[in-house]
Amino acid sequence: MIFLKNWYNIDEKGGTNMKKWYKKILLFIAVAVVIGLSNHVIAVENHEHTLVLKKPLVMCPACQLVELSVVSSSAPTPFTTCVYLRCRKCGMTYEDTRYNGATCTTDGYELYQCACGYEEIRKVSATGHEYDLDNWVITDSGHYHRCKNCGKTVDYEEHIADHELECGEPANCIKCSKAFIQSHLLKHIDEIPATCTSDGIKEYWKCESCNKLFEDNLGNKEITSAEAIEHIPHTPKLCVKENNKSATCLKNGSYDEVIYCSVCNEEISRTTKTIARLDHNYKTNITLATFVDNGNIITKCTVGGEIKSNTIIPSIKTISLSKSKFKYNKKEQKPVVTVKDSKGKILIKGTDYTVTYLNEHSKKVGEYFVTIRFKGIYNGTKTLKYEIVPKGVSLKKLIKESKKIKAIWNKNTTQTTGYQIRYSTNKDFKSGNKTVNIRNNKTTTKTIKKLKKNKKYYLKIRTYKTVNEKNYYSGWSKVLNIRTK
């Protein structure tokens, strides 16, 4: 009645307030619509959740979230239950042993749910070990305490006799009262294998209490001493060579064949072998002569180094041209090359060197080159130059004037650019020389002015031709002299 009274809002007189009842109906419908759209459970304001334990949870190793829940379990053992867990997030399945998610040493988690759909995960603290300290768990050899929950054992120790014992004597344990017979405290002594240098010893057991020796691990067959194992023979390795001395054409060689033991590496045998002396193996090497150094032809044994012959090749001393300057004559002109070594011997063209004239037709006035390349037993290259100069002219006549001299010469317009006159008061032209250039090769006279009065002058003339901005001169003409007025 109280619920209905609250819901329908019944007043004290027993009537109903329909207006308030109608508003609550609309509120209920609106809440239901919101729940349907969001697909979630929304708690009514001031609602207290009634949480019920649904299942244990543990941490998922894959996604690191507390989302593992029990899906099945096997039959429990005295202390554990094998539980199969599946992560609600990633779907991974694991096998674990838990007490509702918690153990003696590990925290667990539990899932609680309310009827309204609300969920809550609660941590379950580790329970801690619960040892039964009042009762020993007894075995034939000793006793210990065990956890009631997980079965972990602690405080293990062997039985302690109530009086001093000898091996094989009965007694009772002073802690757990177990009756037992004092057995030998046997310690296993490993076998020492025999080698090729020493005997070995078979395995045996020794009682640490009475110091007796036994052949077996149960102490049934007593022995007075460990049984020896006779040493084994050497095991030879493959033969190796040592102290190798190569044979030459001068003496025999030798080496040692040695066999070692593969176990102890001790030398078993050593035999010296002889290598027969080799024949001479002569080889000729040629060091080419150059402009600076002598060469040589040496025949030498490649094995022992014995020299059979050594011939010196003198160095190249001089390279000369038959002429370094030619006078233009309308013909091709080339100098003859002569090469001598440091001993004065004339080298042979074609055998010892080749000559190449770099200009195909050396006819016109200009500069030309010839290259000498050495071959055979000589090495090196040398380039020399020679010139073809214009043909000269001669002075025909000198006419004296007051402080002037007029020179007249023969004209030469073939392979010339102009003329050059040199005059001086010195007949040998050793001092006081002056030069006049005439840049037209068709000119045949020139008046030299500003001379000294009544002074004797000497004159000579030559032609020149300009090729690539360089002047090439003919030889000087015969010298004429005249005195000025």
C-alpha cells in the first residue's frame, strides 16, 4: 500500500491526485525510451545498488586489464582447482589455478553485479599462508610443515635421533617421534677417467659418518679402496710438418714429420725428411737506360740468386740536330737526328729510337718540332725544335747626306713581312747599336736621320717574317759604311 500510495499519490482523504500521477507516467516512459536508445542500464536517482558476487576475475596478460572470468574448471586437488579463464575484452583463454581469483601470495579480483546492470570489480587481497605448525608432515627421511591452502612446505629437516647413533642403529626422532634406522650418509665420488698419461679410478660411495667405502649407492657392497682403471695408450693425430727449410739451387732443404697424441698432445714420433737441391732457374731482367741513369741486362737465378751475367747499358748522353735553322728555299727541309750514349756510341734509328716530325710539310718560314722516342733497351722522350727563316737581302748602295744616310737594298717579298736595318759607329756592332724596322716588304729605301755630322757609320740589313706574333729573321747582310756630311 505504501508503494501504491507513493506511486499514485493518494492523499490523506483517500483520493488521488491524477495530475501528479500522469506526470510520473510520462517520466517513466521517457526513461524507458532513453534506455532503449543507449542500450545501457541507467540507475534511478538515489537508487542503492544491491551487489551480488557473480564470478572471480584475474588480470589478462594480453591487454593488461582485469577482464579474465572463469569459463570452466576441472576437479579440485587437495589445494588447487584448475580454472579456465577467458578475457572479456580480447577473447584470449588461459589456464590458471586460483581461489576465487586470489591465492596465498597473489591478489585476485571479483565481479559483482546489481539487478539494474551496474557492475563493480573488487580486489581480493592475498590470504597469506596458513601453516599447520602443531603437526609435522612425516616422511621416511625427514619432516616439515605444510600450508593448508596451497600446500607450500617449510621447515624441512631430517630426523634427529634421541641419542648418538652409529650407522645401522635404530632410533626415534626427537621432534616428530618417527622411528627410523640410522643409514650410511653416502657421498658419491665421481669416476676419474684414465688417460694416456695416468691411471683412473672407478666411481664409489663413501659414508661421511663412518668413512666406509662402498661399490654401490645402497651401501650393500663394502670395499677397502677405490678400484683403479689402467691408463690407455696414446691416440695419434695426423702427421704434421715442422721446421720446414726450403731447398734452393745452392743446398738441400729439410722438414720434420711429427705425430702427437690427440689426448695429451705429447710427441709420439719425429722423422726428418730431406728435400733435394733445385736446379738453377735463370731469368733475364732488363732495366732500361734513361737520360740520367744507366740501364742493365741481368741474368739471375730466381731460386738461389746466383748472377749469370750483368751487362751495363750506358745512359743517353746527347741528342743533336744536323741544323737548327734553315733558310727558306721553297722546299721541304728537315734536320737529321743523331743520338749518342754516355760512352760516345751512336744509337741506331729504328732500333733504339724513332723520329717523328710533327709538321707534315716544313717549307714555309716558321718554327717546327721533331720528337725522338726511345725504345728497346732505352726509355725516354725528347722534343727538339728547328726554324725556317726568310731569305736575306743585301744593301745595294748608301747615300750620304747632311746628318743623314739613305740606304737602298734589293727587294724580297717572298715569305717576308718587312726589313730591319741596324747601324752603329762601331764596326763590330759591340756598342751604340740602333735598329730601324721597315714593316712593308715592298719598300727598298730608308733614310736614317738625326745622325752626327761628319761621322762614319756602319750598316747592315736583314728580312723578317711574323708568324703567330713571333718574328723570324734572316741572316744579316754584308756590312757597308759611309761618312755623313
